Amino acid sequence: MIRMAKLRPKTARAGLDKAPFHLKPLHLEPLHLKPHKTIPHEFVLDAIASLSPTTRPMFGCLAVYVEEKIVLILREKAEAHPDNGVWLATTLDHHDSLRRDFPNMRSIAVFGKDVTGWQVLPSDAADFEEAALRACELIVARDPRIGKVPAGRRKRRAK
């Protein structure tokens, strides 16, 4: 003979018929998200899109990488500043030849040095957009004068 357990009414189980706590209505406040920063000189990214560039924030600006090389920094701060524009990652060896292509190019001043590897195409120059697009053409053509592998990403030399 099979014995069956007696079924008890649900309300008889450990007093679960009475809620042990009060449920309050859930009130969701709107999220206060920071507005997305606009990308300075976004047309530059469009011009090199065929290389699938990646971007990262750097120095309060936007660094642009093509593969492992940093090629540009896009900067446009709210206050007028001579370093606003497109920064070219280059080396001292290439300054003279690049200056022939970009007469308004100069070293950035924000680092406090007279000459730096970073050269700026200033956004207040009359030929700014034309010069920035020309720099993009050089990057797409893989001109060796623009772009460098950041020190932290370089392979260590075997000792």
C-alpha cells in the first residue's frame, strides 16, 4: 500500500500568507549621464577610415592610432589656444620635409619645450582643413614621416 503525504493548504506554511515586509514602489530617477564629448575635427577620422583607425583619450584630447602606430592627436579645447588643431606624430628628422608640405606646421607649445616630436597643424590657420586632409592622404599612403610606435608598445630588444 502506497502512503501519500497529506497536502496542507498553502496558507498554513510558516505564516507565508502574511507578507513579512512591505514592498515599496520602485522609483527610478533619470540617469544623469555626461554628454558625449564631440570629436574634434571629425572629418580627419572620415578621411582615414579606410585604415580602420582606433582612438583613445590622451592629454584631454583624442589620440588616433593606425595599427600599433599613433599618427595624430585631435585637439580643440574650448578656450582659444595655439595648440588647437591636428597634431602629427613625427620625429625631429622629418620636421623640415614636412614643413615644406605644411608651411603653417610648428611644434606644440603645451609641453613647454621649444621643439617636440609633436607638430601641430593649427586650427586657426587659413589652410587648416586643406592641410589636415593632406596629412590624412599621407597617412593613408603610409608615409613614414607620420606616425610612431609609442614607447610603451615597442618590443623589448633582446640582450
